[in-house]
Amino acid sequence: MSVTKSAALFDVDGTLVDSNYLHAVTWWEAFRQAGHQVPMARVHRAIGMGSDLLLDHLLPEERDQEADDGIRTAHAALYATYWSRLAPLPGAAELLKAVAERGLRVVLASSAAERELGVMREVLDAESAILAATSSSSVERSKPAPDLVQAALEKAEVEPDQAVFVGDTRWDVQAAQRAKVPCVGLLSGGIGENELAGAVAIYRDAAHLLEELDDSPLLS
């Protein structure tokens, strides 16, 4: 028997805000500055992982890991130069508002730092629809661990079978599965359908999900 959904948990980067490629280019540049040549395609496919796992995933195991904090700092500084140019993805704010209007609790499930999350919330301009949000300070383990999804569930005060997670990377799908929450995948982050295997449904972007909302896993 299906359970009526009470909450919608949304990843932010690449799902609601058009930032994935900016993260890719700034990680690529941070790696280059540290002497690591990592193809940008590999960087892009790793976006969505926490920075600790991302570095382990992309850089040699035998690297000087004491330099990792410097790479993270460089990425954060490079990415911050784009904050003023961040933009919501098509239909993002409208989707959040429509979901809230239908009675679901909307929680942003982000692993961004508080200041960066604040910038993205301003970009989205949908505060009236947002119940709560997570940030990097909410969890100890990053995606694909389930911690972020579980933190969002706690913010929404619902059980896993009462929620749906919306994300754009395989790390989102894996984190949601481990938290026993169905995941809806969006292609707006530049990741192909084959890498979103395990998602219960896939849409082009937030605007497409909005068009199909009443027949989507969020409401059906």
C-alpha cells in the first residue's frame, strides 16, 4: 500500500540552481593550481559528492593529503567569484512553491556551507515555500552516505516512506536509497539517465517536473 507523501526534499546544486559546471571548472582550477591535472569530464561526474570523498575519488592515493585543505580553500574562493552570477534553473522556484501549495513540507537538502547556501536561497527567491534547510554543518558524512537525506527527514519531521528526494546526480540517488527514500532524478545537472539508475522517475529539469507534478512520485 502506498503512503501519502508529506515532504519533498530537494538537492540544490544542479537541481534548483545552475551551478554544477561552475563547481566543475573551479575544482579543475583548484586541482591545477595544486599540480594535479584532472580531466574536467571526470570532475563533472564527481560533482555532488562531498569534498572529502571527491578529492579521494579524483586524486592519487599517494598524494600529499596535507595539501587537501588548501585545495578545498582554493575551490571555495574560486567558486565564490561566481556567486553574483548564479541563477535558478528553469521552473525551480515555481516548483518549490507548487509543491508547498499542495501541502508538502519543502526542505532543501544541501551540503553547502551556510554562507553559500544563503546565496543560493537568495537566488531561488522562494523562501515562502521552504520549511527548512540542511547545510554542511548538519552532517558528519557527505553523499553518497545517507546522512544528509536523514538530516532533511528530521527537519521535515517525517519518516522515509513519507518523503521523496529530488536530485541530479548518482550520489543523490545512492544517498536517498541508503536512507530508504525514493529519489526523483533531474537531468539539469548534466548527468545522463544511465547514471541516475535507481531513480523512481527522471525529468529534464524542475520545469518538466512541475509540468508533470500531479502525476509525479511527489504526489502519486
